[in-house]
Amino acid sequence: MPYGQWRTRVRLQAAMPLLAAGGTVAAVAARVGYASPSAFVAAFRRAVGVPPGAYFAPLEA
């Protein structure tokens, strides 16, 4: 795995519990090293398939 992919994966793995705990996208993006929330959302969408808001949205009954 190239270094860039590894770094992105590590950052997103670190972001998951922070987002699950209710952290804002902006705060989590800064905490895991992204220059902007939009860069973080783009990386998250590429890796997971949906943006963080959709991934952590409550399930509909």
C-alpha cells in the first residue's frame, strides 16, 4: 500500500470514533490533520462511499 493511502486510512480510522462521539466535521478534520473540512469530507467519501453526515445519521425505523 502506498504511503498516501496508508496515511489517509490511518487518519480516517482515527476520525471514526471522534465522529461517532458527536464531534463536528470541522473539529474532527482539524484533529486528524486535514487542512479543511471539505478536504476531509472528500477523503471520507472516497474511502467510505458516503459523506460523514450520512454515515453517522441515525437509522430510520
